Amino acid sequence: MAVHRYVLPFLFLFVMKNKLSLGGRISIFLVIACIATLWFFPMWRIDLAAPQYPEGIYMNIWINHLSGDVEIINGLNHYIGMKTIHEEDFKEFVYLPIVLGSFCGLGLLVFFWNRRIGYYIWTSIFLLIAAISMYDFWKWEYDYGHNLDPTAPIKVPGMAYQPPLIGYKKMLNFEALSQPDIGGWFYIIAGGILVGVCFYEWKRSKKKMA
Amino acid sequence: MKRFSLILIAVGAIVFAQSCKMKTTEAAVSGDAASKVYVAPGKYDEFYNFVSGGFSGQVSVYGLPSGRLLKVIPVFSQNPENGYGYNEETKPMLQTSHGFIPWDDEHHLALSVTNGEHDGRWLFANANNTPRVARIDLKTFKTVEVLEIPNSGGNHSSPFITENSEYIIAGTRFSVPIAEQEVALTAESFKANFKSTVSFVGINQQTGNMGISFQIVLPGVDLDLARAGKGPSHGWFFLSCYNSEQANTLKEVNSSQKDKDFIVAINWKKAEEYVKAGKGRKMTTEYYHNVLNEETHTATSNIMKEVITLDPNELKDMVYFIPCPKSPHGCDVNPTGEYIVGSGKLAALIPVFSFDKIQKAIAAKTFEGDYHGIPVIKYEAALHGEVKKPGLGPLHTEFDAKGNAYTSFFVSSEIVKWSLKDLTVLDRVPTYYSIGHLMVPGGDTKSPYGKYVVAYNKITKDRYLPTGPELTQSAQLYSIEGDKMQLLLDYPTIGEPHYAQAILADKIKGQSVKFYDINHNKHPYLAKGEKETKVVREGNKVHVYMTAIRSHLTPDNIEGVRVGDEVYFHITNLEQDWDIPHGFAVKHADNAELLIMPGETNTLKFVPKKSGIYPFYCTDFCSALHQEMQGYLRVSPAGSNTPLKWYMGKQDTTAVAAK
């Protein structure tokens, strides 16, 4: 039954050449515009505050580089033996722009092809990119937080310094807040549009079928 | 018996009534004073208050209205606390034509102005003893330039500034023979040889660099204080002078004989024309010009060889004298630039002169004669009016934006508020004790901020807990917002405060530098990173290129130095973050420590006298592992051949340098 329920609509769409609604087609450009902001604004932001840093320090993660107080963070992290953060270490800064650029190109294909199934596939790819990126981000954080230099001057038994994937965490004298930045929020909006439009198209297709 | 007790009661009542008339200092503060000066922890003051340090030679920075001391800026005196005048980079700042001079007496300050209002670029300061002027950069709060003034003694009427910071002035309080001649000290010799000079120090508007544009040579009087004209009187400078008697001994008596001395009015625009027309005389002399380069973090001294002098006896229409009662001290120009207030420190009145009337008197040649060839304008012709019976010993006057003047009285120890409009006294408050200068924020500009007047006092006696015979001087903050002045706060100061300046914090706080960009550091002995650290021997000079970063010095072990060597520790602070200075000190170093700001390089010269091991360390508690930030220098006996070697941790920096 379940297979019938989920697979058949797709087959029908494919076979019946079900076209996208006008709204669906326009949404493709909205999504591309949202993704494009990632070239102009950072996608993620990690804020740190400590008694010695009332003004706070922060790091911005872009799709192709890092910015903010990276050198200051590196200077502080040597006490706990954390590896220094270097842009060159992140292959992601090469892949991510290519992947996101290709994703936008794919959106244009979906627009011209003008099939619901195209939109569904496009959305799936988007969600896949998001999931892999977050997993990758978490892995880096785990690596930085756990693989510490055994000769570090400050060693707190059982203490790891993995920053939060998203949200707030207190680590020794530092408070950390990890959250999407402007580009990241636009990426989330893009996701919202994609999922919403998929839902709308699916409803619409069901109505037609009925 | 009954009668006797009645008399006793009567006497008692009289004594009691009289003693009530004796003022008590406690009575002066009213209820809400504390809340008016309370700046909550973590909040900022409204004003930066720059205060001269007098015989400390430095400038202090206070916050107003809290009276909190924010910083002491070393200017004319060595400062072991941060190595100013001790490290190799800043030693040239205190060089003069008479060698290295580690101290001076700093009296007056002038903030740079544009259109007669504070522009927040620079602060100028004078040195009274060895005549010099200095410039402080308000981005870094550092002394960046010191210029020596030749042909001068007692550079007191300095560094008052013109409306667009064209010039600061430097006038001699102790007239001296020109060209540093050695002459007899007799009354005849004094009258024949001693002169006063007024130096106009031009300011480069882009760089702020100072240079003596010209010197006007005046008869030998004691030039005391000065103010530039503004608005209609822009282009003129006014200086007070005493000792027009030209006494050279027991001046206390002999300089106080004449009923009137002078206000000197100088048309400096006219002087500029004479200089342009080549009417000045080039005179060979020698004076030092010391400039700190903020990229190499190093000061250099240039020896200047020439100065242009102007003689008002030959060049007419440039200098006029205005009689002013009894040894005038303060000479202050009101915000509109129309009135010049002279304060005869032995006079019982305050004369107010009118710029308009002075111009008319000059045009109509309403002169009462001349003083050594310089025309003297008739007192009444220049006078706007007199403030009658204001108090005893008027010294200085500042202004608010509402047309009121505030004059300090040393002898009667008070501030008197009076109206410029009708010259009547409006209010008076006591100061504790014997006020010298006073300052209204912006009170010498075209647009005073008003709000407060600060008294700078010479005597504190019972004001604070006693500290032996040597007591602090003090400042008192009064509110001038209401009709009556109200005492708000009383706090000790650094050295002896003379004149002060205050600027709205909002005008400069945003431009304050947090640290130096190490990429712009062009110090010749910079080590930009630990890989560039090394030790180089050049004959008996050993240069250590060292770095400091939390929490280690690189290299931290050095061998191969011998007795007889001069060791130069060039320390670069590699930090690039706010408020992370590192200090540096070596055991038995006979100078001072270094205090190195992030991105800066400083050099400590160390000449070991005996062989042995010399620990060195970071003196500024920089981090959790600050105590570990230390190292050793091995000094071998003279003539030994211990190889030069240096390292830090596992890293053999000797090997790195050898590549």
C-alpha cells in the first residue's frame, strides 16, 4: 500500500507529463536568488564571549572562506591544545560553491523542462546537500573539539571543546552561540520555499487525479 | 552673680554668632551632587579631560564628570612604567640641543581646532623649563612629536592655538639674550641684551608636523599667557606680560612697581606677509625636532639650523601694546572673539578690552606713547569696561555659551561668575584651596559645551587623608547649569595641574586605535613571526630579534653573550587583539622595562656588567600562563668563546636562522 501511495503519484506525473504551476515556476527563481545570497553573505556564525572578551569574538563561515576573529580564536585555542583553524584545510570551500552553483543551474533545467517530477528531484537534491553539509560541519566540530594536543597547558579531565552545531553551549570560561548567518537564513528560506511548493504541487496533482 | 551670668550668656551669644560666620568646607556640598557625577561601572564619561601635569612633565587624562583617571600620557619626562624615554625607540623624543633631558615642567594644553571648534585630531603641550612644544596624537594617545624652541627661556605662554590650528604659539617668560649669548647679569646688561621672543609654530594640516615659521623679537619683558583671536579677531594673538620694569633681581618687588604692564597684541597675518615678502632675518641657531614614526615605531631627531626672526621696530603695524593693570597673568578671548579679558594678578578689578575698539584706536593712532619703539594704545581707548571688585588675585577666565565668564582668584580662593554683557558679578563659589587655572569644557572655543567648570588647585591641606609633608594637588568640579555654581566633586591630580582641556568623548572615542597592524610594522628589527627570530652579533653589539605572544618569548634561552657586549632586545608583540600588551624586563637592567603594544616593536638596551645567568620575563599579566612567560640569558666572561646559540621549546631557532 505504502509503495502505491508514494511511488504512484510520481509515476503518474512522469507519464502524464504533469506541468508545474505558474507559482512553482516562479519559485525556482526565488530559490536561486536565495542561494545566490551565499556568495554575498556568510552562511554561519559562531559567537564567543568570555569575561576577558566583553565585546565578544566571532567567526563567520562562508561557502568559500572564513572571516572574523579567526587568528584570535587560534591564539586562545592553543592553551587547550586545539588545532589551529586554517582555510586551506577545508576542501569544502572548493566544493561548496561548485555544488551550489550546479544546483542553481539544475534549477534552470527544471524551469525549462517544466515538470513536477523535476521539481521534486531538485528539492531532494537540496535536502541532500543540506544534510551532508550539516553532518560535515558536525564532523569538523567534533574533530576540533576532541583531537587535542596531549601536551596542551590546560587539560581538564573529560572535557571536550566541541562547539554546538546550533544553539548555545558553555565551555570553561567561554560561552558559544552557533547559528545561521544572513546567507544561512536565506538557504533555510529556500528550503522552506522548495518544500512548500512541493507540497502544493503534490496537492494539486492529487486534485487533478481525483 | 545673676548679672555676671547674664554677661556670660551675652558674650557666649556673640562668640557663637561670629563663629557661625566662619565658613566650614562641609557646608559647600548640597544633596544631589553625588548623583550628578555618578557614572555607573561600565558606563563611559561624557568628556575626556586632558590635564597638564606641571612638574611631572606628563599629561593626565580624566573622565568627566566622574573624575576617574583614565591614563597618564608621558610627554616631557621619562616614564619607566612603559619605557618612554628609556627604550631605544623613544629616547630621541627627549633629545635637545643640550643633550638628553629626562624631565620638564608641563603647563598648558591646546586641542586642535577647525573654525574655532575642537576637531579631535591632536593635543599640544608646552615644556616650560627647556623650551619645547609637543604634539599628542588623539588616535593613539601617544606623544608623536617634540619641537625645541630656540631663543627662549621659560616657554610659558604656550601652546595656545589659532582658530584653524594654523599656529601654536611659544612665548618666553624669562627674557634671555638672543643666540644664547653669555652676558653680564647687571641691570644695564639686562636692559641692553635681554629680549622676549614669540615663536609661531606652524602646523601641517595633513600630518600635524610642527615647524617654527617665524619668531617675533620683543623688548625684554616676561610674556606670561596668550590667546589667539577668533571670529572678527582671527589673525591676531594676545599675550599678557609683566616686568615691563625690566628688573633682573628681586622681581617679586621690582617687577610690581608700575601701575600697569601690558597686553601684547600681535597681528600675525601681517607678520606672515612680512615673512612672505622676505622681510624676516634668517638667523643661525640650533634646535631639535623629534618625530615618532608610527610605522617604524621609532623616533628620529633632526637638528634644525635656522630660524626666521622679525623685528617690530623695523616692521611696523605688526605689534601693539595695551596697558593692563598690575602684572597681568591670564589673557583670555571670549567665544565671539570680541572681548579680551586681562587679569592683573595684583589688581582689584578685571579690565575687558574690545577688539573693535583696539582696531579703531590703531586706525586713529590713539597712542599714549611707545615702549622701546612699539606703540602703546591708550588704556581707555581699548577698554570695553572693568569688572569692579570681583575678588583678590584674578588669574584666568573661561566662558560658557550663555555670555558668562568664570574667573579664578588665587588669593581669595574662589571662582567668580560674571556677565560679559554688563560686567556685573553674578555668583561666587569658594575653591579648596588657592585655585590656579580653571576650565569650562570647550570654554576657550567658539562653542563652549558649558555644563561644568573645573578648578585646579595648588593647596589641598585638610581636604584628603594626610600623606606626610608632600600633599597632592587637586581638582574640583562644579556644575554651571543653573544660575548658581554648585560644587559636585573633589579629586586629586597628577603632578601640579595648570591648564586643562576637555572634549566631548563622542568626538574622539570612535577613532581610538585598538592595536597596531603588524603588517604595517616597518621596524628595522621586526621579527614578524617566531620563524624570523634570531640573534645577530655585530662586533660587541648583540641584536636579539625576539617575539612575544601568549605565553612565551622566542627565543627564551640565549647563550654566547659576553661581558663587554651591548645587548639590544628588540621585542615584537605578535598579538593582534585589543588590550594584550606584553612587558619585558631583564634582571639588573639599569634602565626600565618595555611595555609593547600588540603589533609594535620596542628595544631594550642591556649592558651586563658581570658574567652569570640573567632571567628575563613578561611584566604585564597577559594570560593564564603569564608566570611561565620567562627565559634566560647566559653572559660569559669577557673574551670567552661560548658560541652564540638561541632556542625556544623543541624548535631550534638557531638552525632556522642558519638557513
